[in-house]
Amino acid sequence: MAENIWVLGAAMTKITRYPDQDVIDLAATASIEALADAGVTMADMQVMGMGNMFQAMAGLGQSVQQQIGQTGIPVYNVVNACATGATAVRTVHLSILAGEADMGIAVGCEQMGKMGLLGPGGQSKAEKHVYAPTGRYGSVMGAEGILGTTLMPGVFAQAGQEYAYENGGVGFEQFAKVAEKNHAHSVLNPLAQYQKKFSLEEIMNARMVAYPNTLPMCCPTGDGAAAVVLVSESKLKTLSLEQQRRAVKISASVLTSDPWVERGQVQPDVNTLTRNAAKIAYEKAGIGPKDLDLVELHDCFATAELLHYDNLGLCEPGGAGAFIDSGAPWRDSPGVTVNASGGLLSKGHPIGMTGVAGVFEITTQLRGEAGDRQIEGATVGMAHVIGLGSSCGIHILEKSAA
């Protein structure tokens, strides 16, 4: 059986806008802080995974090494939509699992500023009214804005509406309650981009972006970076007792893409690949949803979080509406706490950073080092992300018994 892999160090910058720094500065800062947190140096690293979406062709991992130490190690520059950071973690995890390294660093970073809410396809060009089959799918005309949308707010609005149509007890108010919770949680997180409570009424009466998501139900763009140092179990045993005590075990590291579904070319399927990833992750970790103390899940929109309650098995099938109505995912309720960090809705969503930031949050919580936002007694947590295109990354982490 392959040995376990552990998170030895973790760090992240505050998510905000950094007009006086570039993405290399942010990634270097997070990397240096993660190395210091682990009690090691760049000279100890044998592999680097660098996750970034919007400068994916820039050799960013190599540029960051020029700032923090060039040792000739392999660098994997990865991009996988919103799961980019999780893919960087997964890449380092696989290198250690394969025996090619015993320690490595995974970094996720992005500088988005006020980039706005983007879609993978963007708006179609003006129609020429020439109805002849063209393109990969033999379309006779552009469908953007006519038969649907590939823009993020519309995709996740439609996904939420589908869930509400197919399951009882879900409406505008249930989606808004997700945002109410996450904004309330963010008040306790000094690293969050926004730290402001909103009443349910304020959220429901805010400007509508794509029904049922109002503005406070949509994640903001921003700048930031996060990094984690991973280590093999055999190497960990050679380190100090304090390093061993603070290390957090990765019980499962999973990456999936979306399988074919009949309606997938019309509406992106954000559910099946998460359900598949969760099933594999629970089996690998030898646990079930009820064993989780906290989850950082991908709430790019309030509708997305509610869907993933069901996809991750946090509630009964079809019971996401009742789950949020019960208050179960709030930090002061018994059971699993969802997005204690404030989630993407408040913490922010620099795309390449997000997957690593989720692992940082779970690691910090399991160490008991989360300060005012600490979930007392947390021993098992999950970090989940999904990127349209699509990819889903899940990491289940467990507190050290040392």
C-alpha cells in the first residue's frame, strides 16, 4: 500500500486587490510563508506545481523560483479552470506518491482585479444569416443568448433552477440563505476579501444578476495566492516532533472530469463529476459524509453551494433546501460546517488560487490555528472545487494523531 502524504506547511495572502504587486510577487509571498510554516526551505523541495489561469503560458512557476530559489527541480505549470489550484496540489501529490519526490510545493495564484464574471465561450459574433452547418458540432447559428448562455452567472443560475424544479423545498429564499451564511462567516476571517454581514432581506432585495442569484450571491474577483508544502510519510518521520504534530494527512486526493450526459452540450453538468469525485474520495479516505467536521466547497454562486450539499452527500438526496433551512451548515450548528472561511462569496475567488486556498483553510482548522473562525474539535475536513469545462478536485484531510 502506498504511504500517506501530508500537508507540512500552508499559507495564503489576504484576498484583495494589489495594484503595487504583480502575480509573481503574490505567489512568491505565499510560497515563502508556506515554506517557513513547514520549517523547511526551497532547497528541500523536489517538485513544484504552479496553478494559474490567466498567465498560464508565462512559465509562472519558473518566474516564482527566480524570486524564492532556483534549484533545477521539475515545475508543472497547470491550468484547469476554477480547479487549477487543486490540480497543482494533485500534481505534487502524484509526484510524491510515485516516489519521484519526498517533498514538494503547490502554489495557486491569480491577479484578476475587476475582470468581471466571465464565460468560457463569451458572446457570439454577429450573425451573418447564413444557415449552413459549421464548427465542431455542426451548428447552423450561434446559440449564445438565444438558446442559453455559457456565461458563469447564467450557467449556475440555470443549474440552481433545475435543482429547484426537480426537488421540493427549494426557492429563491433557500438560495439566498446560503449567501446570508457565508457573508456572516466571513466576518471572522481576516484573510477574506469582504467581511460584512447581510440580512436575508438585503440579499434578496439586491440587484439581480441572473435569477435567482443577486449580487451578494455572486463571488467577487480579486487578487491573491496560496501555497502548501507536501511531504511523504517516511520523510515526515525524520522531521521534528513539532513538524509531525502540525502535519495534516491527505486521506484522499481526487480529480475528475465530466462524463458524457445527454444534455451536456446544452447545459454544462456541474453535478455528475462532483458526485463521482466525492464517491471516490470517501472510498479512498475510508469515511462517509457524516464523518466530516467542515467542508470548503465551491460556492462561486449561492446556487452552486446548494447543489453541492446534495452532490457531496451532506444532505439526503433532494434535501438541499431542507438542509439550509435547518441551519445545519452554519458554524454554530452541530454537524458539518460549510465554508467557515466565508466561501468564495465573501473570501473571494482568484481562480488559480482557490483550490489551494481551500486546502489551506482545512489545514489551518485541523491544526486548531484558525483563530476566531476556529471550528472546535475539527478532525476531518474536505476541500472541493469545480471548474467549468469541466474538472472537479476534492481533497479530504485528517488531523494528525501525533
